[in-house]
Amino acid sequence: EDEGYTCWWWVSWNGPYLFHSQVYNIGSMTSLQDASMGVNVSHGCVRLYIDNAKWLYDNIPSGTKVFVY
């Protein structure tokens, strides 16, 4: 939770950058605050649908290399 919203299932890469869910209202997993996908709306994070964010959280080991193109 941060500044009036929640991002679920975040995984950090390269310092402050994250893979995380879309932006939800505080504490909710169903009430989207910002459903933006595929557009530049952050400072480097990658937004994912909540099921995909959970999959990464559950399956990607710490230290996995991330390549951005």
C-alpha cells in the first residue's frame, strides 16, 4: 500500500523497479483504481493483470535476470 492505493504481488528488479498488479483501491483485490495497461503511466514499473503478477511472485526466484527491450 502506498499513497492511497494497493499494488498486489510485487517483485523487485534493478532496485526500485517492480513487476506488480494493476493499481487497486486500498486493500481491495477487485476494485481497480487505475486499470491502465500497455501505456506509460509509471516511472519504470511493469503493470500486470493480478493473476499474472501472482504467478511471477510465486514462481520467479530472487535474483532472476530481467532484460528490457
